[in-house]
Amino acid sequence: MSGAANTTSMPLPTGKTSLMSQVVHLLVLALMLVALLVLLTKFNWVHCSQVPGNWCDIYCNTIMRSHSRIALLYGEEGVGNAEELRWTITNTRLNTFLEPFQIRYLTAGMLEGYDLVIVEEARTVSFSQAIALRDYLDGGGSMIWVGDSLTNLYADDVEMEKARSMDLQRVYDAEVANQNVSNPHYYENFLLNYSDTRGFNFLSDVLSATYESTNASRNAEMKIVQRSHMMMNGLKPEIDLGDVEYARVHVDPRYVSTLAVIRDGEKEYPLVFETRYSGKIVYFAYPLEAINSTTLLQNVLDYLVTC
């Protein structure tokens, strides 16, 4: 006797079907939640440290498999200690990819690809280097700007030669047009006059602040004025500061959000403020590493970069 075996599968009990359906729904919801967290983190709407659990490690090491690139630009003089700042950052954020290099080697386009640029102990820069930094910020880059960095501009040999060539071209064009040139050394004098001016110069519009002076602090303290800001989270309302030089600046309140001030004697001056340009700029009048707060350092880096 021959006959086909009955291969029709038995229907699952109603309870098991309902359980599997719930599991599938939970998996879908979990995947949607992860996708949403990835988007929120990627576009800096939420920082990974604000998500409970180990989301920073999962996002940076498993999902993105990359870490933010940070450049630390420093010179030979100015407020702050770039080497101490480098040590503090690398020991506070072990996974941070920090690249320190002297600002005198900065050229146009070199900062492309960096998620954050820190400028400290870099009072003197050439016009070309200042323009390279402005171009980076114009492109949406983020920066930590410390003290009197970028307040002393000078024209290097290449820039002076270019200015002289432009002056010669002006004189030649005027002669061809049978005209007189009242100032045949216009571009050269422009650079020389700019070099004698102390301040943020054309970068003042970027920072929305003007430089006044560099001063030594004596028993000064940091006073937080915006405790709700992410960078000020977890800090004491007032923090004693050491006897270290700081910069006195005047800010434009229309474009600047002052987060903390330095109380030096009877007077207060902006210490930490944020200005929105194309990207984020956080300015510290007092050296970040000298404040001696790993919480503040962690908050600032978390605010500006993801991983």
C-alpha cells in the first residue's frame, strides 16, 4: 500500500503565536531605537554621554569604529601651557586622537578633516596662518580658543613679497591708464600697520570679542553664571584659580553666551563663553588645564566632539 505522508505543519498554539509576535515587535522597536540614537548622536543633538549605559563605547567603537580627530596648535609664547594641556587631555580621554603641532607649520587646508582644533600658547601667528584658521571655522569647524592666542599678527617674507608685487601691479596699471597712485606702497604698508596692532584683529568678527590685555591673577576664582549649560554640568558654583596669566576680553552679548566669569579682586571678566560662527567656538580666557577640573575638561570635549 502506498500513500503520501501528511506534511501539513500543525498550527502553533495561540499563546506561542502571540509571544513570537511580541518578540518580533520588541526587536523592531529596539532596532528603531538604536537607529534613532545613532542619528541623534551623529548630528550632535544628543551626546553619547547623555545616554544611560555604555552608549559612548557602543557608538564609537562598535557602530562608527572611529574617534574624533583633534588638533592642538601651539606656539612659543602666550597664555597657557600646551604640553600640560596635551598631557591632561590624553590622560582624561584615553580614546581621544590628539595631534599636537606647532602653529608655525600651519598652512592653508591643513585643518581639513579635523573635528576640533585647540589653540593655546600661540600669541603670535602670521596672516596666512590666521586666515587658515578662519577658513577652517568658515567651513563649520569647532575650536577651543585659549587666552591671548592669535593676538599678535605678523607678515612673513612670503606675504611681504606678495604685497610688494601687488603694489607694483597697481603702479603699472595706473601708469597704463595715465593715472597717479597716491600711495604706491599701499599693500606693504597695510601689512606693516596691521603687524603693529595688538588684538584679535580681523578674527574679532569670528569670536565676537575684542582683546584688551593679558594679566596675572592673584587669588582669583571662577564663577559659573549658566549652570544649566552642558559644559558647566557637575561643577561647583565657584572654583578657586591659581596665580596664572589670563586674558581680559570684551564680548559682544548679542552673539556670545557667557558661561563663567573670572572674579579677580572686585572686578569680573568673561572666563568661558561660547559663540556660534559656522561651527562652535568655546573661548577660555584662563588656561583650561590650569583650572584643574577633569569634569570641566570632559564636559567641554563631550560638548564639541562625539568620540
